[in-house]
Amino acid sequence: MSKNTASQPSLTKLIGLDIFGVGRLHAILLICIFLSAIGVVLATHNTRQMTVQRENLLLEKDILDGEWRNLILEESALAEHSRVQSRSVRELDMERPAPDKEIIIKLR
């Protein structure tokens, strides 16, 4: 029995010879199909990751927009003329100059 099996080629060797000998075109096409499938999976994965990243950035943008609106309201409240005038009188003891103490400078 050992003489009989030694003379016969192995099944994997026969399959390999058949694929690369007779079915060379089919083997190349099969490899191309596998590479194409891997490319589709990678493209889908990258698209999903970028979609999640985009959603996170949009949420962050909404939060920053709300904070920006609050800062604009705070700035307008702090820069109000009556508030600035009352603080200047109260904290810095400033007062409006008399008309006779005003000096007008003309530029040529």
C-alpha cells in the first residue's frame, strides 16, 4: 500500500496544478473578487467612521454656537452705555467735564 500511495500525487497538489494550470483565468478572477470584496468592506468601514466623526463634530458645533450666543449677549449687556456710565461714576469717581473745560483740537 505504501508503494501505491507514493506513486500517486497528493490531492492538494492535483488541485493546485488544476487551478494554476488549467484554470489560471478563474484563479485570477477569484483573487480579484476577493480583493474587491475586501476593498468594499474597508470603504464601508471608513465611511461609517467618518459619518460618526461628522455627527460628533456637528454636536460640538451646536454646543459652541450656543456658547457663542451666550457670550454675545453677555458682551452686549456688559457694554451697555448706562452700565458703563454708572460704573465710571461709582467706582472711578469720573464725571462729565464742564463745557468750559472742553478743548477741541482741529486736525488739518
